Amino acid sequence: MQNNKKFKTVGIKKERIDAPSKIRGFAKYTDDFYFPDMLYGKLKRSPYAHAIIESIDCSKALEIEGVRAVITGKDLPIKYGILPVTQDETALAIDKVRYVGEPVVAICADTEEIAEKALDFVEIKYKELDKVLSIEEAFEKKHVRVHESEKFEGNAHRVISLEFGDTETAFKECDYVREDIFFYSGSTHLSMETHSVVAYFDGKRLTVYASHQAPYYLHLILSKALEIEQRNIKIIIPYVGGGFGGKLDPFPEIVCASKLSMIAKKPVKITLEREEVFYNHRGRHPVLTWVKTGLKNGKIRAMHFKSFLDGGAYGSFGVACAYYQGALQPVTYKIPDYKVQTVRFYTNKPPCGPKRGHGTPQPRFALECHLDKIAEDLNIDPVDLRLKNLTEPYSVTCNYLKITTNGLKECIEKVINESKFKEKFRKLPYGEGVGFAVSSYLSGAALPIYWGETPHSEVIIKADRSGVISVYSGHTEIGQGSDTVLSYIVAETLGIEPEEIALVLRDTDSVPPDLGSYSSRVTMMMGNAAYEAAMKLKRALSEAVSEILEESEENLIFKEGKIISKNNPEKFVSLKDAIKKAEEKFGALSFSGSYKPAPILGKYKGAGVGPSPAYSFTACVVQVKVDTESGFIKPIKVWIAHDIGKCINRKNVEGQIEGSVYMALGEALMEKSDYTKEGFLKNPSFLDYKTLSMKDMPEIDVYVIETYEEKGPFGAKEVGQGPLLPVIPALCNAVYDAIGIRFDEIPITPDKVLEAIERDKKRVGPDKIIDFKFPEPIKVEPPKEDFLQNKL
Amino acid sequence: MKRILNLKINGKNYEILSSDNRTLLEVLREDLNLTGTKWGCDTGECGACVVLIDGIPQLSCLTLAVFCEGKEITTVEGIPEKEMEEIEKILTEEGAVQCGFCTPGMVIMMKYLKDCGFNNSLDIKEELSGNFCRCTGYKKILDACIKILNKHAK
Ligand code: FES
Ligand code: FES
């Protein structure tokens, strides 16, 4: 097995492969590309949240010197969307606008200044419509239709109703039942790099540089929206300055720059202003959650979730977000009977979509705060309650998710001991407190967005007589470190240094497909493909060298750029000579590796969301200090342990965890997309959209738990998203421990704290859900005890 | 109105034909292809565009290029190689870089703090708090900065 070996690179080396070029400012991001004769594009956006477009007059704009092309929705009439089930977007609004900031007209001109000025000369007449800006309004104002064609009433976009087992009977068996209601405010990704695209159409083929997380989906959708065959589109993804899910959709500026370039026959660049990024959004859905749990003898017997999502104006990844509201709870806890009901509404705001953690932070926040209350009601330790209900390694959940390695118990023990949780919990002075929570997440979604049998990741490796070893991959580097993962895996396999590998990346003409950086899939999927490709090259080299050295292939070691006889270290061939010999013997040395997850186990509608080759697990303790005078909550320290399977690069793993803690604390304490009654975003800037600065960050102790996942490359699982999840509820539980007030609504801003203290409230949060009638659930029989044995 | 600007950037003299309303950031990126300096907001809020003007960190998105005549401008590309080697080594070892978009701004700030000379009264967090990073949670950036400054403690 890979994991028992002593490694030279994997888990040992610290250096990221891309760090030097980023530090020196050489690394190129999309906006860093300037081409001769390049034009600049700008988008004219809607000032209304919901309005009919009565007329658009671009004639005056077109007369301005330097304006090269102007397009409206009519030029791009084909609807598209990231998910096949929601093809509800066009790049520019047609007939009506559905949110403030929705693009209506796109212009390109010789300079940005001219393009900007030309926008003012576009005349658009709107007729305002009544709008819906919240879950409640979407449901109650039935006369407002954000999308006329939707089949459900009350602007419901997608309704899910699933039941595993028989919750009604199970709840009757319980000796304790509790219900709670929570609200999770929406927030946004706020990557440092704003969205940017340069598109160039040469008369036949379209080349697109874009700051994007998933070039192969973009490829597919651009082809549809622009009516160009896929073989005539080439996408190049430079370094991406942060993604967090915010660069996954086929955004309007990409489609528009492409179309403008097709008309103007010149390269067109559109780089969004900071404010515009807030309109692109696709960030965290605001979610109203109701949860009911029944226990018998301290064990969870049944659980029921109802979730109401404020989806914004378009589908985006919303259907997946909706399914994720219920998907992963059973991966953390054994839940024998389980019911999940979810509805996503369209509202007149920028579309919500996937942000770090996808649709799982909201139910995780609800569940972990809910369990904290249950433990208190039952007068049992919140840690013991968790420990008693954890899932086992190598088990299957009620919703047919297969768990392999599971280090959650170890994670829990680690943070509880290190934080001295038991000595502090309910014992710290008023104003100080500790809170605890746990979570689980996927290492890549087992199903692709567009279903099919093709691999999710493919990697090609090439070596030639010059000694150069090149690796070709289409994964995107959004900061998570996947270039490093790729080169570490190949370097470890071939016994060379990571820096010695030439990476050929992210150009759809040159590299094989990879589905992109989302669902924490890259290490697992690209990593496995890379390992397979490298092993094939290794075998070819072994065969060639065994002839030269007259040594059997098993007796060869790949080390320090040499291939050495195990029996006699004096006997070796340099890698370069070995490659030459192999090239003489076999011809061109080019090998490929592919990765496709195993088929999913569930057969019910919706079973596609949740399955993963392996799950990561996280446990977290947060300690806070609440200033009861100002209402300000200061996180003092965070202890967090994450089951990563195996670190490929430890510094990078720690960095992902620390970054997750930072983002989670922001969501718990201050980050919020805030709208006026007219549907205007109040805070579309760095200054007004509050986040933590370096000064606000607490001390963080990171513990990496290694469980050696056999499905992962060298044993690795995910780390990019999972660690965000438990931090938010752990903080809320800590605030309760500190001041005895339950915040069932985030962010917990100082004004809420002060008001609660002044009015002597015991709880802050929603007290009712909406009266939405869910359809009868689809009934699914949970797997029998011996299911896994029969199945696998 | 366009006119010729004389700018000294990274020790090199440039003559640039530019209109008066353009920012230093625009001139650096668009005219000189010095794209190491990043554009994050254009409103002075993120710190991605920080450069040194006569040794002092300034937001190039808020600085008009015309005001930089007769001054010494240093961008991330212009940090002397010896210093850069040390910064590169420490930032890389500490894992202080993720997406890298905030990195040039951070590097400029670290160079500045190093040049000022470290002393205990220096509040590093305060000094760096104008530079946003959305990826790292700041911990490793702070660690790297402390390490660099300790090497140059006066
Ligand atoms: S670009 Fe200058 S501070 Fe953000
Ligand atoms: S590393 Fe991405 S913003 Fe700092």
C-alpha cells in the first residue's frame, strides 16, 4: 500500500510550486494579459430589481468614436445555465430584468473610458414590476412571478421531499424530541481578483482567457450560448486570484466578451469592477431551516429537516445547493430514519450559488447548534452526545452514501484535549465561553454535472530524450494548491524534485479534460489520474533500465533523478539516459491516467447529490470573549482538527484550514449581503462588506489527522471546504456559553448582541417558518445491515 | 490632455505619453506591462496595488501618475534580487501564498517594514491590516513577516 512507504516529497516538502512566481509578481492572471489592438468591454446593468424592458436604444452609443460593437439580449437569445436542469439564464436580459445589477447591454470600444462613456448614451426604458426580496415575500406575493415559466407556485424553483425509512413511527418511539428554527444570512465569496476575461475570435476559432474554476463546463456552455461548435473554442485559464465557488458559473461577461469579439474581430477584455462582482455573486444562499430530532436512550432515532432557500434571480447551482441542505447530515451521525424537505425560491436579487461548503454550511450550523441545545436539555455533555452518535468507518448511511475512512473520533479527542474544553465548558466567567461542533464533507462529487461515462479527470505525462518530463492537466489553480499536488504526486512516483517537472496546464487545446475546481475534487480525482499516468511512465522506464542494468524491474528504485539497483547502489542509470533508452525501445513516451469515481449506491431521485469517493471530517472548539458593553464578540482561539487522509503538502493543508476558519468567522460575525427595500445591495465594496482583517484573527491551532484513505492518491482526502463547516456553530455555541443567549441567526453582529442583552432575551432568531406545503415525500427504504457486504 | 511623463520605476527611467487623469496603477500595468502590481478595487480599500514611492508604501490606484514625476517608484518587480531571494524563501517555506493575488502587495509591505527596521513597538498586524487576503486567514503571512523582520532586527 502506498501509505506505508517512506516518502521523499509527499507530506515532507513544504514549498508550493507556484509560490516563487506569485511572490515575484511574474504569475499571470487573466487581467494581466494585454494584446495588441485589444478592445475593452463594459456592461450596462439594470437599476431595477424587477422590471419589463420596454425599449433599448443603442444608436447614440454606436455613434461615439471608438465604439466597436454593441450587443443586447437579442444578440444572445439562447438560454443556458450551469446545471442541465436549470437553463434559465441569458448573458444579457431579454424582455425583463430580475435583479439590480443584471446586465442588459454590452459595449466594446478602443479604451475603457470610451466604453464607459458609451454606456451613458444607451437609452433603456423600463416598466417597474412588483418584486420579491426574501423567502417570505417570494412565497406570499404569489402575483409576482420572477420566472413566468416555473411550474411551482409562489416562485418556488425546486422542491425536494425525501424520506428514508419511516420518521413518523420513529419519532413516536423517541423518549425526547426537540424542534428548532435557524436563519443563515447570505454572504459572498469576495475573491481578491475580480472576474476577468479576454476573448478573441479569429474568424473561425474563439480563444477565451478567463478567471474561471471549471473550463470544461465553460467550454460546453459557451458553445451553446454562442452557437459555435465546441471544437472551435479554446479556453485558457491563467492563475485564478481566488474562487471559493464564485468563478464556476458561465458568467455574463465571458459570454459577452466572446460575442463582442466575434462582431468586432478583435480581442475584447472585460474585467469587472469590484462592485460588479457583487452582482455576479452566486454566493451563499440565505436559508431558513427547521430541524426536529428525536432521541432514544441518548441516540438519534429520527431527524427531519425543512429548508427554505432564498435563491436570487436565477438557477445557478441552486438545485444542487438545495439537495445539499439534507445530504451530508447522515455522514456525520447515524440517523436511522430521516426526512428532508427543501424548497428553493426565486427572488429579485443576484443569483445565489456555490460558496465554499456548497449547500452544507447552513444545515451544519443549524444541526450543531440544535445538538448543543439537546445536550443541555438532557443534561449530557455535548461532546459525549456527538461521540455516541458518530458514524462508523466503512459504513453506509440511510441515504446510501458510502463512508470509508472516518477519523472524526480522533479529531474530536484532539480538539477537546488540546483546548481543555471540559475544564472550560460552562465554567468560564460571564462573557467568556467555549463552543464545540463537528462536520463532514466530500472529497469530490461522485457524479459530474453533465452525467456520462467519461472520466472526471485525465492527465497526460510525456518524457523525451532531452530529459524533460511534462505533465498535462486541465485542473484550475485557484489558490488551493493543486499545481503543487500534481507535481508532488508525479515527483514522488518518479523519484525527482517537484520543480523539475514541466507543467502544461489549463489550455483546452493542449491538455485533457478535468472537470474543474469545485466540490473539493481535485486532489482526489486529478491526483489519482496523475498517479496512474506517472506509474505507466515508471513502468516503461523500469523495463528499459532493467535491460541496461540486467536487474529485475522489482529491484529498481527511482530516487534523486536516478534509477538504482536495490542490490547494488553502485549500479544506476540517470533518469535522462533511462528515458532515452525507453524512447528507443518504445517510441514516443506519452502516457495517460484517468479517474472516474465508482458508481453511486442510491437509486432514488436526488441520490446523485452527496456521494463521494471519500469524506473528510472536522472537529472544532472556539473560545470567545463577548464585550457586553459594545456587543462585540472577539474570537480568542480556535482549535481545529481535520481528517485529511494524508497530507500531500502540510503547509498547504494548514493554509486551507486557516483560510476556512477565517472565512467561517466572517460569516458567523459580520459577512452579509445586505439589500435595501428596493433591492439595492447596500454594501458592494471591500469597505462596506465587512470581513475580518489580520488584526481580528484569533490564534488558530490546527491538527491534521491522517487516516490514509485508500481511494485517495497516497491516501489523501479533501481540505479546501470541510474545515469551514464546524467553526460557525462552534462559535455560536461558545457565545451561548459566554452570555447565555442563543443566537439562532447569523451573522451575530454587535447590535444584535446589545439588543439581546438590553432586552434580556434568551434567544435571537426566527420564530416561525413559512407555511409551504411540501408534496408527499418520495419514500426510500434505508439500506439493510448487511448492505455493504452484499454490495461491495 | 496628453503629455510626456518622466517616471523612474525600479531604477529605470521611462518616458510615457499619458493623460493627466491616469493613475500610477494604470500606467504600470497597461503601459509598462508591470503586472505584478494588482488591481483589486480601484478605491483604496484592498492593498493589492501597493508600491513604494520614495520608500513609502502608497496605493497606486489612488495615485495619479503625474504626481510621481521626480520620485522613485518601486514595484514588486523592482525589489533588489538579494532581498527578493530572502523574501521568496521565507514566504515559500512558511506557506504564506495561496492564490497569490494579495501577495505582491504584502511583499511590498514586508520590504517596507524591513527597511524601517524592526523594533518591539512595531505593531505588525496594524501595519499589514490595510492589505486584504481572502485565502490564507493571515496566519502564515504574519508568521512570514515576523520571520523576515526578525532577521533584520536592529
Ligand atoms: S486596488 Fe488599490 S487598494 Fe485596491
Ligand atoms: S493568497 Fe489569495 S488573497 Fe491572499
